[in-house]
Amino acid sequence: MRKLLIRWTTVAVLSTVLLAASSPPVPIAALSVLEVSISAETTLESQAQSWVDELASKSDYSEWKSATLAISPLGPGTHSWLVLLTKKETIVGYLVVNATEDGKFQLGEYGIGEYPLFNEQSLQLSLLQLELINQPNQAEKVYVHPLQAAWRITSKKAVYYRDANSGEDLPEYNINWDKPAGDNELENRHGLLSSHAKLAHYRSIGSFDPYGRMPWLTKKPIAIQSNDYSTIVTAIKNKKQLRYTYVSEDNSYRAVWSVVGYDEWENGELFVALDTDEDSSDRRYIPMALLVEKGKFYR
């Protein structure tokens, strides 16, 4: 229902949203002014295109073929970029690309659908709920990791954080959103490092309501041994309905997703598909290693 609400809201407020409130994709040629040198621009675009081409060869990503890439930086000090894929003026997916400590690039997450991470519809919904549509404000992307990404909306009276995907209100929990990514953070990021990796195995199942059952209230999470993700992979292959939950550091906020597929790359890097809506065609693929580190899976 959330995405239906977002779609309806978009029609109602699109004509009145302040253009200054959003952070539109930055053309490739402008990236050198922001975070990378002119020589690195081509490398970043080329690397993103390589991953896009590999994924586009699979049926779940067929809409990515011949898509146009637009790249914008993800917040101050993150050393990450958001790559939006558009086709016939419609968004069809996204990538998040991280810089590594040795100057290379890492595929941090990716997703399909027209309502990606940091979609403008979620921002518009947030502005409407905050009654800031016709008020001076500033909106910017802030990104700590895939499970902690937000629009930061600054008005004359207050600063608000809204979920980058759904637009939902985020509590004021203790997180330094502006902490620069130092060497340790860059080294410990999860994702695909191979620049020319091929997708070895993949599986997807139908969407379902993540709140249709709430096993995190009554059951123990699935036990996952170090680097052994076979339990989750097998469950997805057997079309079992798994839930994934993430709780904020101060326990003030819980996010819940349905587990709807996986991509396994030839180097063994596993990305798990998460969804928030039974009627959704939008999915986020996040590194399994990060999901195990940050949250829990439930049957």
C-alpha cells in the first residue's frame, strides 16, 4: 500500500514541489567538480556500465538493456555514488558504487524498479507530510550503509530524517550521519570487488507481505554459521517465505523486509533481494555478508 500512496501523492504534488528540495543526478561530466578527477569519471562510468551489462543479460534485469546511466555522489564523506538507470524517461533500477581504499570500485548494492533508493517520490511524500511543499527547505542524501540511508530535510525550524526508499519518518537515534568513511570503513565495506564478474546463479520468488507474519516476535532467528549461507539460499530455492529485520543501534527503529531472491556472482559474492510490499516490483539486492552483520533472518 505504501507505494500506491506514493504514486497517488506524486500526482497530487508534483507540480508544486520545489526543485531546490531535491538532489538531482549529476551528469558524468560534473563529477570531477565533486569528488573524482576527470580521468576517474570515465573509469567509474565504465565500471558501472560493465556491471549493468552483465545484469541486463539476465531476464530479471531485461529492462536495463540500453538504459542511460546518471551518477550522483551519496552524501558528504561517503566515497560512494548513486547510479540511476533510466529508459524512456522512466527509472528502471539503480546501483550504489563504493570507492575502495586502493582506489578501485565496489558494487555495494543494486535494485530494480521505478522507485529506487533515494527516489524523488519518497522525498515528495516526506515534504507533503512535513507540510514543507511550499516552504524553503534543503534536502540531501545521507548514506551510512544500505540499511541506513535517509533524506535529510532541513527547514528553518528543524532537521528531519526520512527513509531514502519509503519516505517514512526515522527516529532521532544515535548515528553520526556525517562521519567521513575512513580507511577502516572503506576496508570493511561489503560488496562485489571483481570488475568483470559474471552472475553465476540467481533465483527470485513472488513478492509477499513482510508483515503477513511476524516471527521476530515469537521465534528465534535463523542460525547462520560464518560464511555459510546455504540455509538461506536453500530456503529461497524452495520458495519459503523468509523475513529479514534490522534494528537501529539504540533499538528505537525496526525495519522489516520480505526475502524474495538472490544473486550469486562467480566469485561467491552473494546478494539477497529484499522487498517491502506485496504488490511491489521494486527490489533491493544487498550483500548477504552485510545483512548477517547488521540484522536477522526469520522463517
